[in-house]
Amino acid sequence: MSVKKNVVTAVKLIVLSLLIFSIIYPLLLGGVGQLFADKASGSIIYQNGKAVGSRLIGQNFVSDSYFISRPSSINYDASTSGSDNLAASNPKLQQRIAADSMKIKVKYQPGNRDVPVDLITESGSALDPHISPEAAYFQVSYLVEQTGISESTLNSLIEEHTESKLLGLFGESRVNVLELNLALEEVLD
Amino acid sequence: MLNIIALLVFFLLLFTLIYLFGEYIAWIYKDETKSKSNLPNKLKFIKKLDRPFKFVEDRIFSFLNIDQNKEMNWKQYLFSLLIFNGVLFIFLFLVFKFQNILPLNPLNLEGMSWDQAFHTASTFISNTNQQHYGGEILSYFSQLFAVGLAMFLSAGTGLALAPAFTRGIQNEEESKLGNFYVNLIKGLIRFLLPVSFVVALLLISQGSPQWFGGEIIVNTIEGVKQAIRVGPVAGIEAIKTLGTNGGGFFAANAAHPFENPTILSNIVLNLIMLASPMAIIYAFGIWIGKRRHGVILIGALFVIFLGLFWVTAAGEMQPNRAVTMVKGDVHIDQSLGNMEGKETRFGSLLSSLWAISTTSTTNGAVNSMHNSYNPQGSVGPFLAMAMNCLYNGVGVGLLNLMTYIFICVFIAGLMIGRAPQYLGKQIEWREVKIAALIILLLPVLVLFPTSIAVITKVGKEAIHNPGFTGFSEVLYEMFSAAANNGSGFEGLMDNSVFYNLLNGGAILMGRYLPIFGQLLIAGYLSQKKIRPETEGTLKVENLSFLVLFVGVMIIIGGLIFMPALAVGPIAEMLSGGM
């Protein structure tokens, strides 16, 4: 084929591809995706008819009466994403972890209990909606003091909201912090 | 123990998928490759798909005015490929540069600078997907009409090379390798589009959005406003993974809960990421009538893959050193391993598995941040990229593998004192020379730019972490560009004229020069006679070939980069930190 014929074919193919891959494919997916209801539109959670967050996107809980999420360099600003990418050898990471673990120590008074590592490390997305079950149980005694809810109630809330490994094999068990806090709020009311 | 069972289940699923994809892809290009085997009886039902697909394709060919029977020699094939990719490049560049005045920009995002648009267009036409920007700065128009489009077309371009190269081996004294446009369109319509669609639906069922609403503003229970960015994520995520593309919709890539919401979505994505390039190697075995040869090749690569995975997983299940160094009688439970830069749902094991998968397939998507890996953990991804011959990209993976095979066959020929032969084709000095040049191209494209970057002020200013890791960041970025991988150490502040031009240039050369060389080899082979196998022929279907091939890959692919790696991650590992 000559140069001209090649260029014409290439341009026509790109126009056709735009139609197939950039218009029909995403729109058709969006349409069929409606089968999965709210999942195609961001898994938004509503409370009394108002959107309070997404099931999949973590939030920064600062109030003393809620479970806290993992540290996030972007403070769970979901218009962006991504961790701070600090290397293990970077003094900044050592300082941040030292400061965070000191805060945890002062706030939760662990005594001789171990601090779960996920509470002092940042996730890759910096929007992690989960903490480990251990990290949730770790916060119980503090929340008993703050909210007056009994330890057994809080423990059973965590148990209810613990998602196990896939098929008992893949990934890690975890607790969705927003859902846990919504459940906690229900108990408080 | 549980981890080992999990891995066994994963690999069992992977091999099943390779078998299915491989037989399917082999069937798609049955005629184009002059295939020597047929579909196995239990998969014969696939043939029923031929008519509907053919109906669609015939309409496309007649719209494009393409004569399906008109075949091209290697020069014409390369020429059509380059022109098609060139036109695509210009289109992408314009979209990225002028997205501010294009539609579907609800958040009024700005256009890219010319150098960033150059880098971004280069990276997407070449299936590299190295990103010098966070996905959040692209408008929906750019995501759908540039990124999404290029993900299909660059993967299709790679895929179209596999049957042409195979044809060169099957031909006897002729010159035609097939029609580029026919191979491209068949791959897109029969493989990439339908499989992406199914995977995307699965992702939506797991929570990946396919939505055009911009941002959703919520009021949290603590009374704070949170703006949540959504978009047509699922569709792009599917082709991004299947087509060994790897460019994230969001900056956090597949660590972002909207790109990769659950453990199930992670397993599915990880499986198809590995299966699509591996299946083409299996399909190659089918085409040449030696299924066992395909299995042996996959097996050889798998040995190296497992080795690298073991190094990385063992490294990442260790605590992060920064956590270990915490003093002041705080006791930290480190049983989860290094969780800095990792998602709770994936943990260390699935993150390590993904890290090696994404680098050994030139995918480049990440589900955890490699910059925060322990030094031992980061050695695996480094080596997987350096070899650039593990499963590699869709289609081009097979070609890169063949390049190593020619070297391997040549060395074996020297050892047994016979004229080197592969599948009945005599391998002569011309082919070996080109293969050697292709292999040497990677060190040139990696090490020269790295040295320029670490001796210039502008190069050094971009470094994010101090010490050896800083050097690793630069080295990793250059690897990722030249090997068309796209994986990122992410810390490097790489959006500058300097890095955009340096990486963009390396990306283009790293993609098109090897393709040129490999098509040239295919052209040479195509003209040769096929010699009958004799007792002296090197057998390519047994274990000794596997061992030989692994040895050649480790010595040539791995050792070239040892000195550079010694200054980066290995030095950091040995120094115990700073």
C-alpha cells in the first residue's frame, strides 16, 4: 500500500475505533452495569436519605467516639489518590511512623498490648476503607470509655463487620471502618 | 501452609486460563499463521463464533477498503504498523494538549504541557503506560477517547505481530507475512473486546464504577465534605489489564478501591494480566504443531517467575525497617509484614504476587507502592523488568522471547558443534546479529539515560527519597520506559521537560526498534527452506532445552544489569538501610 492509502486507512480505522471502543463499549457497559444497581455509580451509602460516603472509599475519622482509619497523607481526599511513596530507608518515614505510634500510644494507652501495624502505616491508595480486625479490637477499650457502650457490644459489632479472606485463602480479613462507625452510631442512638 | 495452598489454587486457575485463551487465540489466527494443529475436540464449539465475528469483520474491512487476501512482506507490514501508530500518536498528542477545550470535561481540567503530552502520547501508543501524571488530571474525554482507545489499539498492534512472526517461521521460500490490518482487527474484535467486556462487568459487580458523573460530594457523619471522584473506570480497568497496558484511571492505579475493589477483583485481574501474554506463547506452540514446545517455554519462564516471586514475597512478609526502628516502648504487631503502601484487603502476599506479575508481563499496573517495599522485596520487580523476556507484553512478548531463543540456539549450536537450527530453519549470522543488537538495545536505553539523570542537576532534583533508594527510583523509571513496562517506583518527581523527553524518547525507541529488528528476522526466516529434523537437530521439547534456556536468560538478561542493581536495591539491602 502507498503512503497515502496507508494514512487514509489508519485515519478511518481510528475513527471507527473511537466509535466502538470509546463510545459504544463504555456506554453499553454503563447500561448493563445498572444491573448491579448502586455499584456502577460508586457504592454510595445513604443515612436518612443523605449520602454520607462510599462503601469503598475510606474516611478520616477524628472524633473520639469513632473507630479510626489508617494514616493517609492526603487525609482521605477522594478527589485524588496515592500514598506518599516513602522508602523504608527514608528518615521521613521513620519520623512519621514514630510520631504516629506515639500518638496511638498516648491516645489508646496500649500498656503491653501490641499496636497493629496497619494503624501506623499508610495504604497504597491512601483511601483504604479497611483496617484489620486486630486494629479494630485494639480500639475497643478506648471506645468503651468514650461512648459508654459495653465491650461485648463493640466486640460483636466488629465481629459482624469482619469480612474474611476470599475462600479462606486469598487476601486478608478486614473491617470496613465507615460501616463499622455507622453501626456504632446506630447503637449510640 | 495456607499461603502455599492459595498459590497452588491460583496457579491452577492460571494454567486453565492459559489453555483456554491459548487455544482460542490460536484458532483466531489459524489461517494467518498456516497453523499446523486444530482445536481440540472438546473446544470445537468455538468454531460457531466464526460466523458472527466474520460478519462484523467483513463490514469493517469493506468500510476500510481492505482486501483481506492481499498480504504484505515484512517491509510493508512494518510500514503499515508505523503509519497506523504514527497517526494514533498525533491524535493522542492533540487530545492531551487540548483537553481543556474538548467536551466531557465537567471538572474544567487544564490541557497538558507539550512535553507531558509528548510523553503521555508516546507511552500510550507503545503499550507502555508509564504515567508522569496522576490519572485525576485527565478529563473523561481524554480517558475514553485517548487512553481507552490507545489501550485497545496498542494491545491490538502488539497482538498482530505474533501471527506475522510465526508466519515467517512457517513459510518456505516466500515473503508474505500476512496483512497487518486483518491481524489487528481480528485480534481486537475476537479477543480484546469481548474478553474486556466480560471482565469489566465482573469488575462492576465488585464495585468498580462505570459512571459519567464527575465527582460525588458527600457529607460524612463527622460533618466534613468529601468529594469522591468516579468515572467510567471498569471498562478501562479491564482492557488496561488484559492488554498489558497498566495505566491507571486514578493515580493510585490498581491500589485504588474503585479500580480494584475486592480480593476477588484482584485475583481476576492478576489472572488475566498473566494469562493474556502467556497464552500467546502457548498459541505459538499450537501454530507450529508442537504444543509441548509452548509448554516448555512457559515452564522455563515460570521457573524464573517463581524465583523472583519468592525473593519478593519473603522480603515483603518481613516488617518494614522504618517500623522496626520505632523506639519508646511501643510494641508493634508486625505479623502482617510490610504494610506501608499496601492495602489491607490484599496484604503482603497478594501484593507481592501482583508486583512480580505486573513487571514480568510489562503490564505496569500496581496494587501496592513499590517504592515503599523493603530492599529485598524490590529486587524481584527490578529483575523481572531487566530481563524483559519473561511473559512480557501481548504479542511482542513472543517476539522478545524468540530473540532470546535465537541466541540460545546459537550458543547450543556452538556447544554441540552443529549449525544452529530452530524449527527447521537455519539460524545464521544475520539473525543472531540482529537478535544480539536487540538485546543490547535495552542496556543502552536504560543505563545511558540513568547516568545522564544522576549527573545533572535537573535529573537529581526530581529524586524523592535519599540514599540508594534515590538511585533506584531513577533506574527503575528508565527501565520502565525502555522496556515498555510502565510500572513506577512512583516517588520520582518525573513531570519535567527533562524526564518527559528522556523517557518519551526511550519508550519510542524501546518499542519500535525491536519490532523493526524482529520483523526483519521474520522476513529472513520466511525466505529459507525448512530442513527435515535429523538426529543432530536441537530438540526444543525436552527438559534439557528448558534448563539451557533458563540459563541463557539469567546470564544474558539478568547479569547485564547486575552492576547497576548493585548500586541500587542490593546496596540498600546490604547496608541495612542508610
